[in-house]
Amino acid sequence: MTRGLMSVGLMSVAAAIVLAGCVADNAPPAPDPGPAGPDQCGAVDLQNLVGRPVSDFEALQWTKHPVRIVRPGDMVTLDYSASRLTIWADDGDNISRMSCG
């Protein structure tokens, strides 16, 4: 009988531990930072390059923010960096769009 009570006691403790993880946290949620501003990476200032060859951008020797140039077929990571300038090139190696991320 003692062994049965011990098993029930252990199961009760285990259940209490599991249920403790289900208790609602009363802390308010963190505020949503909202979408990143378009000029965190300098994309707004460079929109005049859209439609021009990627080499025109490379000639600027841009050092203000990190840059990623994405050409057709390139693998792209899903990490997001608001300060990184992403340049999307088309099949002719012309800039099709620029964005932060």
C-alpha cells in the first residue's frame, strides 16, 4: 500500500509541475516595434538607381550600411536586419528594387 501511495504522490507532483507551465503570465506583452523605417538602411536615398546596372551602385563604394545583392537564382537567408540594404537584380543585372532587410 505504501508503494501505491508513493506512486500516486509522485504522479501528483509531476502533474503539478506540468500544470505550473500552463499558468498565464500576467505581464503585459512587449510593445510591437512596428515596421522598420525605409531609411534605416539608406534605400530611400538610392531609389534613383532602380533600373540601372548593379555596377552603378558598386561604383559608389557604399559603406554606410551592410549590403546584400541578390541576383536571380541566388539563395537568400531569411534573417532580417533593418540596417542592411538589399539590392534585387534582374536577369540583365539591373537593379529591380531596393529594400531594407
